[in-house]
Amino acid sequence: MNIRERKRKHLEACLEGEVAYQKTTTGLEGFRLRYQALAGLALSEVDLTTPFLGKTLKAPFLIGAMTGGEENGERINLALAEAAEALGVGMMLGSGRILLERPEALRSFRVRRVAPKALLIANLGLAQLRRYGRDDLLRLVEMLEADALAFHVNPLQEAVQRGDTDFRGLVERLAELLPLPFPVMVKEVGHGLSQEAALALRDLPLAAVDVAGAGGTSWARVEEWVRFGEVRHPELCEIGIPTARAILEVREVLPHLPLVASGGVYTGTDGAKALALGADLLAAARPLLRPALEGAERVAAWIGDYLEELRTALFAIGAKSPKEARGRVERV
């Protein structure tokens, strides 16, 4: 199966298949925000403004990486980028591997014309560093007019799809390439970063990490849908570090590095919990896929509702900003 066909099937699986974790949850339901009835705060004082990767976002939110390089990629990415620009949030593009192999796919990724000021993050698999070097990374970011580059690490997904399954020496390879002339972050794809993973990254000059925990979309399930048309190994597809645990473990090891929480963080209240546990930003992807097919207004409406719920949740715990939410949570 060629890479373009695989991307098309990924979208079909995410739209039509049962690709969410069936047993594993984010773990956020195990925490409760500490409500404050006498915080003496006005809702209008809650300021969601958040600095990230050299830009100032109007809210601590990233549109997660989805697609590019297949027939609906341009339509989806333009809608997402237009919404990101309108709301002042960030956007991560889909994997740029296809661009490095087939530059003609650029059209489905090129969104800067509708998002001249938005934070755009290019994206490439860490496993691709076996075949691509510094010049390729510079070319990718330049082609996309991106502000930063994320490397996604996804051994379980790659194993299920029988893709790039040799992850030996990749942290050392990344260390050789850093620093680059733009911010670099590392992310999982939905099976979570652990304490051990954070320790492996601790000495690298990274600008951020995205824990991408378990509890939202299982990319092992996606790949089984693509490969078999069904999920044949359901227990295998439940492997992962729940999002709440991933936040706590990574924050303990990397206390000062900006941390993005994604992986089933699909409501503003869960977003507030993630911030309280130690995240700096929030990200979501699959819930925005169908709205993106319907247009930028639908994407903006979904994100706008999410951010309004987030603002209200912060107000309820007496936090004037996302940073002030830190620690305002307790175990149920």
C-alpha cells in the first residue's frame, strides 16, 4: 500500500471505524477540580493567553496533527488553518514524510495563505531520521513555512502497520541534529510518553513535548482497521500510558519544559484538569476531523465551545490564567 493510499485509509478509519480505546481511559476522570466559591474573581479576568514556541496564542490550544498528501488533505488542512488563524490558536500539520518523498503533495499542506499569523508546526516521524538528515528537515520546514518542527514517536503504531519498526539509536540521532534554527518538540501519537521516555529526552535541547496519552484515539486500532478491515488484536490496541498519568510522569522528570496534553482531552473541563496536573497546553485532533470536512466555521465553533468551557472551569477554581490552574485538582 503506498503512502497516499494509507493516509486515505487512515481518514476513513478515523471517520467510520471504532478507533477509540475501548477499555483504557485518559485517567482524568480520577481527578476533580477544586471548586472555589469565594475566589473573588470576575469571569472577564480569566485570560487564556499563552506563550508557546516563540508566539503568543490567544488560548492554550493546538489543533493536533491529522493529514496531508491525500485527496481531502487540502480541504481539511485549509479549514483547520483558517480556524486556527481566526481563534489565535496553534496547528500541527500531518506527517511531512510524503512531502520529502513526493514534493507534489505540497498543495495539501500549504496553508500559510489562510493563516499568515498562526503558529504552524511541521511534523515528521522520529523513525524517519534513519533516512533523512539536517538538510531535509530544513527543507521540510521551509516548504511548509512552519514555525517549528515536531517529531512523532510511535513504535506500537509502526509495529501494527509493519512500517518503520527499528527505533534503535533514534534519540542519539536526534541529539546529533539538534539544535536546529527553529523550535523542536517531541510527541507520541496517542499511546503516551512515560517517565522513562522523558528521562531519555531530558538532556536534549527541546522546546516542548506532547505526552499524547492513551484514552482518545488508539493508533494501533486505526492501523488494524487499515490493515485488516477490523480490530483483530483488541488487547494489543489498549497498550498505552493514560493521559493523566503521562502528564504527571513527564512533568516530574521535565519540570520546566512546556508540556502539551493530548489524548482524549476532548472537553474544556478535562482540559482544565490537564492544566491543573501540570500541562501548559492542550491539543485535540479526531473530534475536529468531521467539522473540518464541513468547513472552517464548524471547526471554529467546536474549538470556541471548548475554550468557553475551559474559561468557565478556570473561573470555577479561581484561576486567572492557565498557569494558575496548576495544582488546583484532587484525586477522587
